[in-house]
Amino acid sequence: MHPSEWSCLVGDGRTSRTFSTKMPKGWVLIVMIIFTMYGGLITPRQSALVAGSKDAVHAVRKPRRSRRSGPQVENFAGFEPVTEVPLSNYGWIDVESTMGVLLEAGLGPEVAYWKRREVKCDDIAHTVKDLHTIFLDSVRVVLIYNQTWHFLDPVPHQNNSNIFRSGNVSDGARGTPGESPRERTSRFEWPLLAPSPPDTCSSPCQTQLNLVHQAIASRLAGWRSKEPPKTLRPPRYSLPDMVLIINAADNMQRFGAGSRAPVLSLMKWWRIPWTASSQQGARAGTSAKVSIEGSIRLRKRLSNDNGSSRATDADSSSPSVSLGRVDGELLRPLDLPTNTVRLKANTTGAAATGTESSTSAATSPMATDIPLESASADPLWDMVRRFVTARPLDLPPGVEVAPSHREWRRKRKQGRSDAAAAGTGAGEDNDYGEDEKYFENRSAARRRDYDMDLLLPTMAYAPRSLSYFPWELKKDIAYFRGIAFCPLYPDLHPICPRALLANVTAAGWFQNDLDVRLVRRFKGRLGSKGQYRQIVSLKGAKFTAPRDHARYRYLLNMDGLAGSTRMGALMATDSVILKSRSPFIEYYSRLQVPGAHYLEFWKDPEDPLDVLRLLEEARAVTTGDWEGLRAATQANQAIAARYLAMEPKLIYARAVLLAYHSLVPDMATCIQDLVQHLERSGHPLPEPGLPG
């Protein structure tokens, strides 16, 4: 690359950062010193987990928080207003009846996997023991008992010495000398745990974890405070007693990899194609490969005087993407909720006809409906039980079931018996050594292309409305507003995609194609290797309200520290989504087909600006296939309306917890043993509230 070109890419915008000459006040300095002292108190093990792989983008600094002044939200007063259809007043029974489609897409392979593993209480205790002290900010042990949510925290060692000396408790396999298994406080070797106060998230508590806790625990508290309904009217949010591990971290550490029991997470690693069409969509747009230097020169040759990179006459080949189509056929959106159809008709004046009101097929081959028995006292739980029981044991290609610990012990015992009968001695059972190593070492599990966590919905954000804006009035540009979070997992490029494209915008390149800005000031490196280690400085831009994203034709969704949860907000608009390819999925992701519901970039290992090529292809598709464009946006909005609003999230979260409970046949024995263990170790559960 010519030095002047690289200067434009990474150098422009340095002068945009301003520094205040006013010295901070004394109390501010004290707070900064305390934060610095305590902010660095992290164990080496936790530090290694947070850092992830050595190939991650470690060199990129976290964006600095700055004191904001003046208006911080983009003001579109005087422009054509965005039409909004509220996502509210859902019918509780109606939402429960739609969960069958999401159960298969969100939990189908995982239920089959854990049914094959035959999860028992000792597997849960082993997983709790393995994870109960790791990354307490986001990974916690949860006990739901008598409709009360308890966090179980590890007991500090300095408080354990007297208990251990008295011989009243054993921490896992530890026990006093001469102690027999029956004298221990638990049958399943639970670690030392102490419950936090009911319905509170004890510190440290990450925001995502706290929001999930508040959303579910508050409804359990409502169940305790009211007489259980005698009819099928809400609220109906009771949960059976259970113990689980919840992981609200970004999960680039993949805490659930290789665990003996399911971990409940907000996102997880999944690189296994879930439809045949997704493989076709994944290959879209990868025909040409050029380096970043060649990419920039090519864009400049294709650009006009204003910096546009529209397709030229030389680019006459048909686009390789299939927006809104699977194997040439249009996507058929799921039904919108009944109240949303009515509100849309009242708001837009459009009749509720076509695919939005008729019985429609699912958007993915994984989506299959399950009838709801409304005559039941708890139809959702009955639906989940039938789903877990009837779900076939077949798995997607590429997913293998690791042998369970009991199976390994059974094989080893049988091998010893056979060896003794044959007179060859006990040394012949070394064939099982690799299996034993697998259960002790998670590195092998992290090399897989998938994790088997059960996915809960994030409660940090839920769309409140569907947003509509006339296509001819939308700005023909790829748009992004967000924070410069950078990947902390092994990515295709050692580059921060948000910072890279924001710096391209700051340099004034491709002004008719990209509008990528960061809402906080950023000073740091674009990446961790080579020329990307050069430090750039970018000033912060104003926030853009979710509804106003509909003013742009193409919306960018790029990974942050791990996967990005903004996808759900973008799906509520009628714009085309351009998504960076990511190894992470959320609970609804397998309802979508990459290349049909959204278009992918960040696929070419030699071209970090392949989003510009994808934008050219997207423009050609939206110009030549209006029906495909409409099908894609309607399909995304239908998923957002049915499953991404807050009330459907709450109902699906309950369905996931019920499915988890159904996968563990001896959960009742497990809870009884854990509660007795807490009492004998001197940390009994607080008295739960009773229904009024």
C-alpha cells in the first residue's frame, strides 16, 4: 500500500480527539485512585479466561467513558416520521401456543444431545464444583426452591477453617481423615456454598446476569404473593425446584465446553450449519480475494469523484446472494401475533392479509410446531414435557456425543472384568485413558465447532415496536452506531471491525456507502498485528434511536467482545441487515437462514473490507428482486414480534428452564441433597415467602 493511502485509512481523525485542560476535582481523583486499586484485583486464572486465545485482538484498548454534554440522541425532527407498530398487549396463552416453533429451533439438538448423555445429579454437582468459583461476575450457581431464586456463592476459605476442623463438612472430595462417604454432608459432593438473600444478585453481579435474575425472580415472587390462578389466566410463572449454572458472560471463554451437565447461557459457540441453504448462503460473495491494499485501490478505481463505490459495467455478473429466498423460493414469514396484526392494520392502514394472517410455514426446516393443550392446568409445561420426551435423538451432521462419565466407568469396569477373565491383568484397560483425560481437560472440547449450552434470552434489550419507513426515502447507505467493543476470541482478522470501519468513515472514504461511527470516544489500535497496531483516535457520535435505524436501507451488525445482541433490534426494522460472520448464536438464530434473512460479510480472510463488495451485491439484489427484499424484512420482523419482545422472552425463558428440569430425572433427589448439604454446612436457605 502507498504510504499516503495507509495514512488516509488509519491516520485521519487523530486531531479529532480533544483534551480538557481543566484539572479534575479532588474527589474525582480519589475515586479514580480507588477504582484503579480495586479494578486490578483479578486472579491469574480469571485473567487468562478473560483474555481468551493469544490470537485474539488483545492490543485494542477498551473505549474510554467520557462525560457527555448536550443532546446525545440523533434528532430527526422535521423529517418524514418513522411508522411504529407497538409490540404490547400480548395474549399470554397466544404467546405460549407459538413456543413450539422456537423449542425445536432453539433447543432441538441440545435436547437430543443431553438425552443421549443421560444427565444425573452427580453430573450437575460435578459441573457446579467445576465452575462455582470461576468468573463470579457472570457465571453463578442458581437454586430455585419454593418459587424463590437463590444465588449460591462460594464460601470464602477464611470462613471455612472452623467448619473443617470440626469435621462437619467436606468440600467436594475433601473430608476429615477417616471420614466415610456416609458421614459427609452430601451424597453428590457439592462444594461449599452459601445462599445470598432471596431475590437479590449478590456482588459482583454483571448487568446481563442481574437483568435475567430480575426478570424471572420478580415473577416468581409475584407467584408467591398471590393465590395461584384457578383458571387459565396469567400470571402463570411457577417453576419446579432446580439447581443450575447460569452464564451471562459474552462467552468467548466457552464455559460450558465439555461440561457434564447443561450450562444455561445467553449466547454460545456454534459453527455447525443448521440448514442446507445456510451453507449456500455462507458461500455467497467469496469469489474474489484481494488484500486490504488491493481492496482499497480497487474501491478507488470504482469510485466516482464523490467516493461512491457503486457497481460498474464491468460488474455485470448476477449477485451470488439470495436475499429473501431459499433455493429460489420466497421465505414465508411466521404469523405475527394477533394484537400486532391489528395494531399494524390500524397504524399503517394495511389490511391484515397474505402471509401475515394466514397459516404460514416456518422460516427454517428446524422449526416445527407443537400443539398446545389448552385444557391443561399448565399448557406450556405439558408442551415442554412432550417435546423433551418425543424429540428424536438425531443430531446435526458434525455433532458428536461425547461418552458420559458413567458410560466411561461402565466400560472401564467391564474392561477390567474381561481382562481378569482372560487372565491378562488390569493393565490392559489403558484404552480408556484418553476418555478419562477428556473429562478432566476442557481444551479438547473447546476445539469443537459447537457447544451444547441451553440458550436463555438476554433481557438487556427487547424491541418495543416494529419500525417502517418507505424504501424510496431510506438513505442508500450501510449504517452503524455503537461502541468499539472488539473481539476477544480467535477471529478471521486480527482487527477490530467496528473501529476499522469507523476509521474509514472518519477518513472520508466511501461517503456514499458507509456511515459507521462510534458513540464513545475511542483511542487505541485497530488490531493486534502489523500495520493495524498503529494508534488512531476517533471522537464520539450521537446515539441513534432504534426506530430511526429504519431510515437507512442497510444496517450493519458486527461482533463486539463476542457475538452482538443488537441483531434483535435491527430485525424489528424493515431494512436489510448486513451481518459480520460470527461463530456465536442466540436462542432464535437457527430460525434464520444466512444469506436469506440477512447477508454476511467478514468472510474473506484476505479482504477486511469485503463489506463494500457485499453492499454492491445487496444493492443489485434489492433493485432487481423487490419480492425477495420484502420477504426478508417481513420474515425478520415476524421473528422479532413473536419471540424477541419482552413478554415472549419471559415465556421462552420459562420454557428453557422447564426443559432443563425435564432432562434431569433425579432433580428432586438432587435438590433434597443440596438443601441438606447447605443446612449441615451452616448455610441454610433463608425462609421463603409463602403465597398469600
